[in-house]
Amino acid sequence: MGVLDPLDPSYTVVQKAIKKAVNSAHIMKRASAHTFRHSFASHLLQENYDIRTIQELLGHSDIRTTMKYTYTLQSRSLKQAISPLDFTSENDLSE
């Protein structure tokens, strides 16, 4: 499903490219391919994508692995909640 195997030589190439890009950008935090996967999953959750869809996109066989991403998101208050019926491209959910 597009997930790189750490034993695959392509994996090392991707990791080296990410490390080089992070160093070139003078980013002081550690970043890896997993960082991008985590960010991708978190953004999908913030946009109210179904957890099963995210599970499939990330290639997780167990939903509990995907559920770990839900604990990193800040909860929204009832006042901040947006109905799925009100979603438009103009709504910015990051406020």
C-alpha cells in the first residue's frame, strides 16, 4: 500500500533526502518520514476525516495504531465545533 519497508534501499534514500532537506532549511527539530506521516494523519483528523479512512491511507492493520493520532489533537469546545453540513473551502478549521 505504498508504505516503505525499512529494509528496502529506497527507505534509506528517502530518509537521507529528508535529513538533507531538514538540515538545508536549518530546522532544529528532529524530522523523519514518520514526522510527515504523523502530520498527514493529524491534518486529516483536524479536517474530520473518518478514522477508518485514515487507517487505510496509513496502511495500519489495527485501528488502535491509528487511534494514537487522536490523542495529539487539541479538543474543540462546543462553541468552536463546525457542523459537517457547514464545511466549505472558506472555513478555516485551524482557528
